[in-house]
Amino acid sequence: MDSSSMVVRYEATVSGIASSSSQSENLKGFILATASGAFIGSSFIIKKLGLQRAGSSGPRASSGGYGYLLEPLWWIGMVTMVVGELANFAAYIFAPAALVTPLGALSIIVSAVLAHFFLREKLQKMGILGCVLCVVGSTVIVLHAPSEHSLSSVEEIWVLATQPAFLLYTASAIAVVLVLMLYCEPRYGQTNIMVYIGICSVVGSLTVMSIKAIGIAIKLTLEGSNQATHFETWIFVMVSISCIILQLNYLNKALDTFNTAVVSPIYYALFTTLTIFASAIMFKDWSGQSASSIVSVLCGFITVLSGTILLHGTREPEPASITVKLNGLI
């Protein structure tokens, strides 16, 4: 066998190993994202049961009562939510945002199904169809998710974050957020739902990128390559904290001003779209992917979005005052 044939065979073997490793990492991310959806979806129901139980023996949360803080069920719901968020954080370590972010819709399915059995919130036939669409769309996304590129240090992530294309995206995102905050919010914040949701979604896409960078840094540190000594790691930490605070602030404003059934699907659609777009620029998720795989993932996302809209559109509305207060708590 000549040397050129040996080289070709070696490259094919390395490529096969890399592909297998990538699929394994995607599977870990998928399992973690699915677990996250189950925990977060369950936490909404558990906390609401705790709120109802606390309200039956004292002032309701909607009336300014804080009896739920003494209710064990509410705290179980909080712990469940934290576990779900940690699982979601870990999912970003292993899998690309194009896979993990759309799977957030699974928490909506879990919440809707559990509400049907435990809260007597009837799940309509169209709601069941929405659940099916979310499952089908998620399956398509998982089957055609892009491969994650291997990174060996936080410095490599920093190079990706400071490339001209992503710097342009970041600058554009900051400009849009400033316009929405300084000009649009005082004039249209209380009447146009896209103001608050726009701020949350744009900032949220940067949040996910920085959290993913931190997750990779933690993973590398656990593998023996300490990333805490790099200043880039702490820049990503500060960016994450700042973005999370800003994002939560405006999400609460959106939930306090507009109907949850309207806020949730619009926020999911815009946030997920921008996150996938930002990840494609920074981490080159789609590099080397076939056009059919990209189209399949987009179709899967649209299917999940359609299911999400159906689910929210067919759920029975809660009294406005209770809805607003619960949204502030969960």
C-alpha cells in the first residue's frame, strides 16, 4: 500500500472518530436539554400548587401575601427549577445552541400536560396537536443538528468572540437595545409588545453565547486545563451576569404588561431565532453542513414554533391579577 493511500485512510479514520465524538456530545446535550425541559416544566406546576395551598390559608400572592415562602411545596418547585436551569447550562457545554435552544419548548409541553392532570386546566384538542408538533419538530432538529467544533481553550473562544463578523453582530445588538431602551420604551413600552420582548431576545442571544463560553471553560478546567487563570473567562462571566440581570428585568416588565399567552410564543420565536443566528456567526455551527441539514433544522424549528403557538393559544386564561403575580414568581 502506497503512502498516499495510507494518508487518505488515516484522514478518513480521524474524520470518522470526530464525527462519532460529535454525535456523542450532541446526544449528551440532547439528554440534558430534555431533562431541563422536564424539570423546568414541572417546576411551574409545583410552584403554582404551592401558591394555591398557601393562598388557601392566608393572603394570596396576588394580594401581596408572602405565605408561600413558608410552603414546602413552593420551595420544592424552586429547587426543581434550579436543577432544570443547571441542566440547561450543562447542555450548552456539549451541544450547539441550534440544538439546545429550540428544545426549550419541551418545558411548555410538560407544563401543559401536568396542568391538565394536577391543576384541572383542560388541554384542548388543538393543544394536544401543539404537543405533537413540538415533539415532531424537536425530533427533526435532533436528527439534523450541526456538529460542535472542538475547542481547547477559552482563548480560542475569545478569538471567535472578537472576529469581525461577531463584533458587528454584538455592536448591532447593543445599538438596537439602546434604541429600544432609550427611545422606544418611554413612548411605546406599554402598548407595543415588541419593545420589551425585543430587548429580552437580543440581550438573551448574547447571554447564551457568554454562558456557552463559560460552560466550555468549566468543562476544560474539569478535564485538567485550568481556564480560571485566563482573563477572558472572567470577561465572559461579567457579560453573562450583566445580560441576565437586564434580560430578567425586561422579561418581568413584558409579563407584567401583556398576556402571558402572547408573550411566551413571541419571546420563544425571537429569542431562539436570534440565538441560533448569533451561534452560527460566533461558533460557525453550520460550517460544513449540507443545505438539506440546514433546511431540515429550520423546518423543525418552524414546526416547534407552530406547536408552541397552538399550545399557548388554546390554554385557558387565568384571572389577570393572579397571572401577573405568578409570572413575577415563576
